[in-house]
Amino acid sequence: MNRLFASTFFRMLKKIVFWILLICMFAYGVYSASNVASEASAGFAIDGCVFEFAPFMGLVAAVFISLFVGSEYSDGTIRNKLVVGHSRMQIYLANLIVCSIACVLISLAYAAGIIMVGSSKGGELLTETSIVSMCLICSVLVSIAFASIMTMLAMLNTNKAGNVVVSMILALVLLVSSSYIYQRLGEPEMYDNYVSVNEVGVPTQVEQLPNPLYIDGTSRTVLEVVNDLFPSGQAMQLADAFDSEGITNKGIENDPYQWIGYSLLVILLTSGMGIALFRKKEIR
Amino acid sequence: MDYVLKAEALTKIYGHHKALDNFSMHIPKGAIYGLVGKNGAGKTTLLRLICGLQEATSGDYTLYGVSSRKHEILNARKEMGAVIETPAIYLDMSATGNLKEQYRILGIRSFDTIPELLKMVGLGNTGRKKAKNFSLGMRQRLGIAIALVGNPRFLVLDEPINGLDPQGIIEMRQLLLNLNQQYGMTILVSSHILDELSRLATHYGFIDNGKMIKEISASDLENSFRKSVRIEVTDGKALAAVLEQTGQPYKILAPNVIEVYNRVNISHLTADLEKYQCDVLSIQEREENLENYYVNLIGGISHE
């Protein structure tokens, strides 16, 4: 297993796509922090942009893993590992661990960009370090959950080009659906209906009406679970959890372990299913 | 006799197609075993099973006496190298880079032997050139170099001379003979090029429709080669009629060319043909070769 891990890790370091994504994420971090810095006159909070990268990790994982693992099939090199007696589980796990490390490093490159600009221009974190650390752990697990899903797809699909397309589509579907769910869950239960306003346009009589877009009951419970369970859902919430005044999403602050549990569940389920199917896979 | 690989009643079914049907095989230690069969006969399927790329539907094989059904087969495979169908190489890496990968996969820490290995397969001067820019023959050589990493005791090669130029074919033959004779490596080679195989193999297995038709050692095969006489006449039908009357075994090669697998009394034959006003144009004595043997064994028009 160590031998396979070493071989796969060295190969990852030689992949141009890994370095391109790493540099792009770093540049995005620099850009996000610079934007916040330019809007503030002196001493600014970087909280609002710390986790902006999270929703993009699905796409990043899709691109990197489909190309990295896909080349094992397109070049046929997976055969070299099987022929010399490595078990399929070892091959799968070596790929999963290295892809997870790659995704975490790419996400940390974004954080490095934020820290570089933040420290040079006097930016600071308003939120407690313990909460930010917990969110950082959640974001790392989100990256690993994305890596786990994309590794499963790449290990089970021998067609590299086809898998790039399938992975990208899945990442986009997850992103769009989670964005929609998050938006619908954010709808207020009641909205203000202005009955009358005075001559300067200030409302004098306001009544509260139920919002038809508000989802309640079982549907709300299900969507909340889905939103917390899917890495894309967690990523959307993380990206939106902070503003210039600190944390706004009390859900993360109150129960971060639930998110960690959901991410671990996704990682275990997809990896377990991936390994079981890969063991039965016929390789040409 | 010690066998490196033994297959018994091996069956592999893809959908409704039986690629291997109750297949049996015995590869003695130290042999160069030539696996001969036409396209779709089941050669590559067999190699895929042996290398652990696919699982048999039923039946079993043993590698160094370890059953394929046991977990220990993974350890037995550590003594094995293979090139199946296309060479398995990272196209975005150099020859040295590819070998380093395989060294890491096998847990070999020192890369000192890489130049020697590259030289052995004729890729000593490729430098930093990436494998995607290699010719088919160079890729084939690199694939074999990767299979040789870790000095395996059993080498499996699927069409190893595909894409090689004449000089490359000679070098590859020398390399395989050298590995077999100097290092005692057992080699399983599947090939369509029977003439080349006949210069290498110490044992043969003939496969057709997923079944092992015959296994034979090269010395036994040579002893079984029949002498024949190839006769060209002006009227092939007349010659066939004469041979039928005298009960000689023969095979029609062309309308007026017939091969007779027996001693021929030329005086009697010409006298008999005279009755049909048929002239003898040429007579050649021949000895059967691997190609004839294969054609006779697997199929062809014969009147024996």
C-alpha cells in the first residue's frame, strides 16, 4: 500500500493539471481578498471571503481526478499494478488518498492567497479562531467528499474522455441543485405587505403574510438533510456563512459535528461502493 | 515436472460468448511457451485472467502452485511481469520516468539499474523524450522493460514483436533467449508470427475457439513434422485422381499444385499421369514447418 501511495503521489506532483488548478485557486484567493481590501479604507475583515472557494471544489475535483485517474485506464498502466500483485482495494485506496490530498492542497492554495493579501494589507478575522478552525475542518472534509465521489466515478469508468464529461456534469448538477435548495430554504416564512404608505413613501400600515415560496413540514426537513448531506450543499452554506461582520450561519456554529458526520458518511459510502464495484470490474 | 502455470477447466464467458471453454494449459518451469491461435481464439482473454485483470467464470489456474482462488495468488504475482495487448506506459513521462514509477510500485528504492535496463531493451539514448513521441516499436520495448523491473521469474508477453523493425525483431529474440537461458526466466509468448515463434519456443500450445487443441514440446513437434513432396502438374484433377487410386494422403494447395505426404515413386506416378495426358512440371521435396502444422491442426482442406 505504501509503495502504491508513493508511486501515485509522485505521479500527482508531476501532473501539470494539478499545478494549474493549484495556481488558479491561489490566484482566486488573492483576487477575493484584494476585492475586499480595496472596498475597505483601513483594517478590513477577511471573514467574508475565507470559504468562497468551497462551491468550486466539486468542479476542481471533477477536472483533476477524471484526468489523473483516467490516465491509468487510457495509458493502461493500471495493469502494471495488478500484474505485480497489488490488490484492487490497495489500488483504489492509493488513488483515493492521493486525490483527496490533491484536492485539500488546492483548497489550501486559496487560503494561502487570502492569508498573503490579508496579512500584507492589514486584514483580520473577526470570527473566533475556534469557529473558523472548525469550518476549515468542515471545508477540508467537503473537499475529500468531492474527491471520494469523483474517484469512485473515475475508477469505475474506463473511458477517460467520457468520465471527464460525466464528472463535470455531476459537479455542475450538484452545484446548481444545492444552490437552488439553499435559496429555497432561505426564503422567509412571512413577508411584509405594505397596506398603506404616507406621502413620503414610508409604510404606515404593514401586515405580515405567509410566503408562498416558504417550504415547511416534512419537505423542509428532507431538504435540510439533503443540503447538509451533500458536499455541494455544505460548500454553499460555508461560502455564505460569513460576512464582513463575522459568522452569520448559526447552524455551523452550533452543530459542526453533524456536518463532519455527514461528510464522513458520504466518504465511507462512496468509497465502500467504489471498492466493491472495482473489485468486480473487468479490466482490459 | 515443475510447472510455473497450470490451468484446469478454465472457462470465461462474456455475455453469451464463451471466450475460454474448459481450457487447460501447462507451462513447465524454464520454458519459452508459444501460445498460438487465430484472432479471437481466446489468447488475450487467457493472459488477462492469468494477470488478474479479469476473473474466470469457472475453473482454476495455479501460479507457482498457488491457486487463483486463494488470496496468496497476489504474492505469487509479485514474481511476474507482463505486457498485454498495448504496452502499459505513461505517455506524458520519459522512459526513465516510466521505469521509476514501476520501481516505486514494486518498492525498489534504488534507481541505479534503470540505465542498464533501458540499454538492454535498446532505449539507452531516449533521454528526456516523452513516451508519447515514441514509435510503436519503442513503446513496445519500454513496455517490456517495465515488465522486467524487479527481475520477474515469469514473463507474459502478448505479441511482443508487434511494431518492431527487422533489427528490433532480432534484438527482441536475442533478449528473450538471453532472459530464458541466462536468468532461467519462464516466458509465455502469444504471437501470430509463427516463423519467429518457431525460433524461440521450447513448448507450444495451440488454442482455437477457447479450447486448448494441443500442447507439445518443440522437440516432439519437430519429430512429428512430416516429409512431403510438392508436385506441380498441368492437370491437378488428374493428379488427385491418381493419388486417390493409390491411396496417398495429399493436400491441394493450388488448382495444379498438390502436396503429397508420403514417399512418391516418380516413375509410377508419371506413368499413371500419362494415361490422363498430364505432364509433371516440377517436384520438390519439403519438410513440414510450424505453419503447416498449425494449419493442419486448426483447419484447412485436407484429404488424409
